[in-house]
Amino acid sequence: MTGPSAGYDVLVLGGGVAGCVLASRLSEDPDRTVCVVEAGPDFGPDRQDWPARVLNARALPREEVWERHAPAHRIRARLLGGSSCINGCWNTWGSESDHAEWARIGGPRWTASAMEPYRLAAVEQMGLRQVPEREFSPWSRSALAAAAELGFREVDMATPGGPGYGTPLLNAFDGVRHNAAFAYLEEARSRPNLTIIGDAAVDRLDIRDGRVRGVSIEVDGRRETLRADSYLLACGTFGSPALLMRSGVGPAAHLLDVGVRPEIDLPGVGSNLTDQPGVFVPLAPTDELNAALAAKEADGDLYVSRMLVRASSGLCPDGSWDLHILPVAGPPLFGKLPPGQYEAGISAFVMNPASRGTVRLVSADRTVAPEIEPGFLTDEGGRDLAVLRSGLEIVERMAATQALGPLVGPVRDHPARDASDQDLRARLGTYWHPVGTCAMGAPDDPRAVVDSEARVRGVSNLRVVDASILPTVPAANTQLPVIAVAEMLADLIRGAA
């Protein structure tokens, strides 16, 4: 295996979902040397060595993250496999209009039809599966019936099939999370041309005369320089723009303010942050529901949700959706309840928000976390608030259906849809699907960071391949779309080599 100070053909910086795809696919060519660098731990090829908390698909582990006890919108994984190790194992797909917008910006390879082979490849490689019958709690079964009662039709959540209700595809088996490191690197680890370096923090890229000359990392308490012919940045929506800015690529005035010498003035770096905000409406479980959930938990098959509704507001294009309605019942995500008592409620998430936020450096020191401002519900026209209120009206109707109503008490307080703008903002949560901070754009777009092939403007041997390049967030949980995009770009890179 190649030593950590040697040169490589390809350096993949970041071992999250996209990084695992890139490392696997690009190392399939035995003549191409590939190294993937991950800031967090690599727990190795033997699943028995992985922490039980990471493998538990019934919970959302929060130990292997960049910032403990941070606000929810800042949560980001720090281990090989990335967000696939800490998320809900849900895989859904965006709408035709999502892909039409991407194709308008990036060209035909971004259409839904062109992406279809890569969607299928991602589904197969991740081993995605339907929800087993035994994993439906009485709450989830009733929620499915409630959606039908409201007039929604059943749809396949892993295709662009339009509004409706259904179940996600899962990357979990019998309660064990099957993350991207397992799916993409299990076989690849034995390849002599692939190197994986864990617990190695990337400090900055050495960029001179429009080319990356090397990358500085810190591993085992010492600084190393890695070099390659090409560099693929896959540090995620928060990490990729931060690394670019520490390396002198970003808004020049901002870089100067934090003591970084600008190499390339790219004002779009760290801009265009897009995430999906939502509001949770709590409901009071009946004694009967608590007892049923307790019995399900005793059997080891309690999951807070196994279904969702894709809904459209009056502002949504025909045939698409701009809301996810998510009924949940089980152990609370935050805090604790006494044994035998559970949290129940329904969330409404805005899936195609118009609001935009930013990622900015606080310091040139990599150990200082960036400033992350999600910008939820800040669009000037108030569109996102209107869509959210439309979703909360659906939540209210769903909670009152004959299917769900007997399982919970009435909505507490005044209906959430009637709350003031200030109150709604105070109650906001996030779906944890940030994108857009190194957005793809047309050649004449001054705020674009990468082109349609993910190449960074002004740097000849650097690409960004992760959720940060998506110019808009799809109306979906982003894991499956990001894996498919990484599959597509890996295929493109292999063809260009």
C-alpha cells in the first residue's frame, strides 16, 4: 500500500458519502492510484469493530460529529461513511422539475433520464430495500391510512412519480445501518492502488498559478503534504467551502478580513446555502398508542417513522411537490421521556425553499468552526412561509383523520398554521439536507463555483463532488441523489482520464 507522503493519481479529500463512491469507482482501474483522506475515524473493514451506536439504525447517533451540542442545523458527520452513518437511512428521489432546473444550468447529463442509470447503480450498490412489514408500528400503518383518507395516492418514493404517500427505501437491515463505507469500500479496501487515511484533518490546498500543488493535512499529531495529479474535494456542504476559503478561493474581501491571501476571487464560495426547514406539531399519544409502541420496542422493531407524504402547496408546479409531511411516534429525538411514554407528532418540511444562507470563515485556523447561517424563511417574497403554512394545514387535517385521530389527543395550543411569523421561526427545525455552497453554474454566472463537470473555476486540477455543488436542493432526502451524482461524476472522470 502506498505510503501517506507519496504522490497519487487522485486525492479524494473527504470520506463521506460522495468520497466513498469516488474512492471505490476510481480505484476500479488498477493503474490509477487513489487516496481518500477523512478527518474522522475509519473503524475498518470488520463491522464488529464499528461502534454499536453507529450501527443502530433505530436512532440518530450524535457522537461522531464535528461539533457536539451544536444547534441542529450545524450537525455534520465526522467519520468514514459520513452522513450515512448518522442519518435516518431514508432514500427518496426528487421531482422532474428539480432535474429540469439542474439541466438548465448544467446541461443534459443532469436530466432525470440521464441520471436514471446512476440512480439505479446507487440503489444496487447501497443495497436499498423496501420497509419490511414488521417495521411498521401501529402509528405508521395508521399514518398510511390517514394519507389515503386525505385523498393522496400511493407513489414510489425513490422515483419522480409525483405527489402522494409511500415509504422510503432503506439502507438498513434488521436494525443495522448499512452505511456508504460498507457499501462502497468493503471490496475496494483490498485493492493495492487504494489508500485510506483516517483521523487526518485537511488544513488547506496549496494553490499556485491556477493549479493545486499539494494539500496539507494533520495526522497523528504531525503535518504531512500529499500530492496528486488531480484533487477531488468531498468535504460536504459546510466543509468544502470552508476548505476552499482557507486555501484562498472564495470572496476576496471576506478572505482578507480573516487573514487569508486570496488566490482566486470566487464570490459564490460559501453562498447559496439551501436547507429544508420545517415545523414539528406535537400530539399527545393515547395510553393505547403508548402501550402499542412499548410492545413494538420490546420486540426490537420500533422505528419513529416508516412513511411520508409528498404534498404540494398552491405555489408548486403541476405534477411536483414542495412539502414533505412526516408523521412520527417513538422515543423523542431530543431529551427523554419516562419508560412507556413516547413522543408523537407530524412535521411539515419545505422541500424547495427560496431562502438562502451562507457559510463563512471565522478564522483561517481550521480548528475554528465556520459561521453557518442557514437563512431559513428569509426570502423577500415570503414564499417559504406560505408553503410552510400550507403544509401545517395538511398536518392539522391529517391529525384529525379517522385513522390517526383515535391514537392521539387534539393539537395542543392554537393551530400552528395560525401562528405568527415570529412564532413559526422560533419553532423551526431542519430536515438536515444542506446543499449549494459550491454551486454549479453557467459560464456567465458570476456566483458559480464549479462547471457542469464539477471543475472549480480557475483551478485546472480541482473538482468538488458532493452536495455543495447542487444549485438547488431536490424535493427529497438528499442521500440517494448525492450518491447518484457522485456515481455520474466518477463515470465522467474515468472517461476524461
